[in-house]
Amino acid sequence: MNRDFAGLTAVVTGAGSGIGLAVATQLSARGAKVFGFDINAGEMETVATWIECDIGSSESVAAAYSSLSQESDVVDVLVNNAGVGAVGSVLSSTDAEWQRVMNINVVGTSRMISAGFPFLKRSRNPAIVNTCSVAATVGLPNRAIYSASKGALLSLTLATAADFIKEGIRVNCVNPGTADTPWVARLLSAASDPSSEREALEARQPMGRLVTADEVASAILYLAHQDQSSTTGTVLAVDGGMNGLRLPK
């Protein structure tokens, strides 16, 4: 295994499962010291040091970075992966749902970047990668709040890339399609016909299958890698062709 992240310190939010766990696993395997900011440790024990953090709370984020400072004063790679979903249109959405999802998916990412800024400034080649979604660029049914939050996150990525370019901090994001993660599994289990619902999710992606967490993680590491020192303000789709392809049936 290539140890090209050896000597680097990485923070991954939502590292306990799914895409976050895959990112932490790949970073660790390639030599990085990984800290997983998450509400629960999940399955990260062998690949990351867990620091309890709820990105929906400014106090929790500050406390998490304070804990990190006991181990490291620098962050070379910040992966903002933690987020929540929501199902429904604007007709069924409530104010409480809007506030919860936007607070975590958008403001929570901003909290992580702002509080992590002093750590990133101490890195020789700092990189931020945000986990966005194809929902930011494609209209999906019954995903109004989630799509709006990811659209805002995409814009936040670009704006922060512009703000931080003179600081030498690169900021990019990945836009996964529907990924085969525990979160999607929970959504499917709540469906009236989970098998048919999964087939529908697979069929809407041109490659005919769900994206894997490892595929998304690989794209995140690509953007975080020091070799991509001229890549900032970039949105990388990992969606099986969902955003860009229109294939005949």
C-alpha cells in the first residue's frame, strides 16, 4: 500500500460508518494519523482516534478541537463528511426539519472549517474536502430539504475556496450518487417494498448500481492529495454518470 499520506494529520467527520469510515480507513492505510469527529465511535476504532463531536453544536465543535490540540496542533486534511438526510417535498417539510438539516449539513461544515482554520494554517499543504451530493445538481423527487442543503454546501465549497486561496488552503467537494451505505440501508428498510426501492435507486444511475463508499473515499483522497496542489474550487462527481449522462433506454 502506498504510504503517501505518511506524517500527515487528518480529521474526518462522520467517521464511524459509511463514507466517513471508508475515508478514515484509506487515509490510515496510506499513513495518515486520523482523528474521527463523530457523535459515536462506530467502527473507526482500528483506523482512527475517536473524538466525540456533534457538528450541529458550536460548543461541541470547539470542545472537539480542544481535545485534538492535546494530540496535534496541525490539520493537513479536513474531510467534512458528517451530515443528515430528509425525505419529502416542500409540502411535507416542517420548519424544524429545515432548521435541523441546514444546521448540520451547511452550518455544521462551516463550524468545522472555521474552528479548524488555525490548525490548517500550520500545515504546509492543507486541504479541505466536503462530501456534497448529486442532489446539489440534479432534481430528485422527495428530497427538497436535503437537496437544498447540499446545493448550499456546494456553493459554500466554492466560496470558501475563493476566500482561502491566498491562505494556501485548497477547498473541494465530491458529489456522490446514491451510495451503498448504512444511511441508505435505513431508508430502504423503511420503504414499503425495500427490494423494489433499491432496484429503482440502482436503475436511476446510468451504471445500473449504487456507488460504493470506497469509490467515494478514493475520490476524496485524490482531492486531498498533495499532488493536486493546483486543484481548488472543484466539484468531482462520483455518481455512476447520473449528473452528466442521458442514455437511451
